[in-house]
Amino acid sequence: MSFQSQYSDRVIAGMQMLYGKGFLSPGGATEVSEILEGLDVTGAEVLDLGCGIGGASLMLARDFGAGHVTGVDIEADSVARAEAAARDDDLGGRVTFVHMAPGPLPFADKSFDLVFTKDVICHIADKPAVFAEAFRVLKPGGRLLCADFADGLAGGDAAKLYADWVEVLRTYGLSFHFESPQIYENALHDAGFVDITRRDHTANSTAVAERERDFALGEKGAAVREALGDDYFKLRVELSAMRAKAHAARGLLHVHFTARRPG
């Protein structure tokens, strides 16, 4: 079955205007720093799972001192953009990007000290399989850092807001497979991880969505409208507003997970 890219040139341009250069998910560089807070990755071999156009990979090498970062993504165009960004930052020797097909990771067992993934697993239906692969490629004692959107449905208004948001996402051309935070924890445990932690990041993500909406509707939003075109711009603003509402109603959560492969 062929794979169809979810990210057109104008979608990528608009996302970077809202999220920051190099990023295709909310929070951008600020949230990457939050995820890595208190963790020393100096000299580490890092896998950026679902690297997109390379923003987090470059930060890990340039700003956090990772020894080498390997970014993987199923979007060939995104990988090409990430490679170009690494050359522009003169990080070509410390960052490698790999285009791969959906499925098992193309790396040997026990290859990495850290697996980092931001807002990616929500696109993957089989959570146990992806966490089992993350466990496999981590060295003993290695860590997993995962930020993701999760299902917080409890019925009522939250369910209505959540359903409306997902329907707009489908119109925008994106596909998601949301699960509850407990499903993530169960999958991590079943993969063999220990020291599993969960931190609710929903309030922060709500504020990010509100800032996106306000930015797009403000004076500087004209550039986003021009990049996306009127129809996509309208959807973009609607997505940010509805994401904020879904978060506020706890229909949609944003969660940071950490886990460790036993030493």
C-alpha cells in the first residue's frame, strides 16, 4: 500500500510560522526544552523518532550536547528538509536523518542512549509495537522521553468538543489514533520499561493553542493566511481554537512520559 504525505509545502510553511522554525507540532523549541529539563544528554547517542523537519534533532545536538542524533521519519520530503537544515547549521557530522517505511526501526538492538519522540505516537495505531521497538533499540539503562496527545474523554461536553476537533483534523488532511494515558503506560510496562512517569502537560498545551489562535488572528497572521490560503487558514485558526477548548474540557490531554530500560 502506498504512503501519502500529510504535509504539503503550504501546510509546513504555516506550521513553522505558528510553531517555530523546524517544528511541525505545537510548543516547538520551548516544549523540547521542557521535556529535556534536568536530563544530561551530553555525548549521548539519541534517536529522534518521528523527527519531522528536524527541529528537535538539531536542538539535541546543538543546544544540549548530544554526541550524535539520528532522526527518522516516514515522510521523505520532511527528511530532505531536515538534512538541508542540518547542513545550514553545520551539524551534518553530528546529526543523521533516515527515511524509513512504517514498521520496525532499521537499527540494531541496544543502539541508543535516549529515544526522544514528540507528538508522534498519536499518529500510530499500534502503541505496543512502537514502544517495543523503542525498548529494543535502547541500551540497558537508556531512557525514553515521549510527549503526546492523549484521549481524556469522560463523556458530555468534553466528548462533543473532542469529536468536533477530530473532524476538523480529518478535513485538514491529518490522521490520528488517540488512546488514553493508561494505554501508553500499559504499553510501556509490557515492553519492559521501568521507572515510568506521567506528567500532565495539558494546561501548558492549552495556553500554546490559545497563543496560536491569537497570533493567527492578529496583525502578524496575514503571513500565515498568505502561506496557507484562505481555506486552510480558516481551518488552521479553527484547529487551534478547538484544540484549546478540547484541552480545557479535558477531552484531549497532552502528556509527557518518561521511562527507562533496565540496566
